[in-house]
Amino acid sequence: MTNADRAGSAQARRRLLGAGLALPLLGWRAVGAQALRPTPACGAADAAAIQTPAQTAGPYYTPNSPQRASLIEPGAPGTRLVLAGRVVTTACRPVSGALLDVWHCDAAGHYDNQGYRFRGHLFADGSGRYRLETIVPGLYPGRTRHIHIRVQAPGGQPLTTQLYFPREGSNAGDGLWQRALEIALTPRSDRQDGHFDFVLAV
Ligand code: FE
């Protein structure tokens, strides 16, 4: 970033704070300058965000998955993953009630193509927030670690994409992997916490 860029973004930040937008930012101001940065999904100074890239569904999508916020299977191996974030529009408005339909392989890299293990759908709340409990998927030949997901605003077109894990040795060798689709991952003592915000063009 050049000095001019830095000055520009500081100016933009001041403009935002000086405008009527100050009210929702009060909480951010209270916790210091670091918190002034918008979420990655709404990263531009003008608060417009770029649509989450679409990706192939692949061969293992099964429709009509059960509605549930946890895909944890009793006794199934795997590191617990809590994936959470928001669904927003390109204008950074929350997509209340967005549908998120998730499927991934088990810890050994196998998809359940007969039933619904590690498949399920859930809905974002009124603020566009979602929270899913599952496990970190395993690896299977030809792909890096990933989670498949379809995200859809009420009445909108579904966005099919895949989420990836940072610092995976197999990312660079997977032609589908995109850094923009990486989950922000925080290791905890008993699980991984993942964050990802989806941006829909609605
Ligand atoms: Fe897959």
C-alpha cells in the first residue's frame, strides 16, 4: 500500500464515521482502531463487497438434505469445526433467512452417497448470521481439503461454491482452490473455529 493509498483509506474511514453511518460503527470505535476494519466480505472503503466466487458442485451433491445446524456424527472421527459467519449482499446488507446447504466428505475422505452423513442445510438468522458445527473433512485423491456449499437468498438464485482451508500443502496443486474461498481458521484446544462471510449479488 502506498502512502497515497493509506491516506485515501484513512480519508474514506473518516468520511464513513462522519456520515450517518456512524451509529452502527459505535461498537467498533469502542474497541480500538483495529476493529475499524470492515469484515473481509465488506472489505472496500465504500463498503461494497465482491460476490463470493462460484465453483462446481462436483459429482456428490444430494438434494433434500436434512435441516440441522450440526453435522456431528456420534462416534465418527474428525476434528470438530465450528464454521460461522454472515451472508450479505454486495452492498453489505444482511441476507436474512439465507439458505446454506452443506456437504463434505468424512475424516477418511469418503462421501455418503446413500444417506446424509455430513450433509445438511440451515438458515441464516435475521442478521444474516449462520453457525454450523461439523468436522474438518478429510482428503481424497485429486483434491485439497474442502467443503461444498450452496447459498441462496430467499427467492434468489443459488450460489454453489467450495470453501478451503488455509496452509494446506495440497492447496496449490488443486486447480479449483482459490484464496478468496479460504476459511479464516482459529485453532482452539478442542476444535477449529472457522469464519467465512458469503457475499451474494442480490
Ligand atoms: Fe468434494
